Amino acid sequence: MSKASKAVDAAKPENLPFEEALKKLESIVESMESGDLPLETLLSRFEEGTRLAKVCQAKLADAELKIQKLETNAAGEPALTPLTPDLSEAD
């Protein structure tokens, strides 16, 4: 994979670390609240913010599942069990 394609993949919202996605989302909200943006820019920022919000929600849900799956191993130490998809919860 070339450096350019790696950079494009890293820039996709779903590939951002949670903290970075949240920071970008906060920045978008602040710029939209300023009231200085034209309608087209507001719509573009809204769409980007919506994507970032979904990414943040998904990452939080994943983290919550991992915490819920935390169990102890035979030695009594905490260990994560592999996540298995629950087909009954699928949309």
C-alpha cells in the first residue's frame, strides 16, 4: 500500500482514534455555532459531524462490549474473552 493510500485511509472517520474523532466533532460544532458559515458549508460540516458522531458511538459501544466481556482466567487474572457477534441483536 502506498503512502498516499495509507494517508487517505487514516483520514477516514472510521479509522480515527476516538479522541481525535471527538476533537474534530467538537471543532465542527464550534464552527457551526459561530454563525459565520454559508449554508453549503454548514451542510457539509453537518454531514461530516454526523459521520464522526456515528464513529464515536460505535467505538464507545465496542469499548463497552469489551468491558462487559472482561472475565477472569484460571489464574484469577482479568482476561478479555473474544467477542462473538450476537445475531439476535443485529439490525
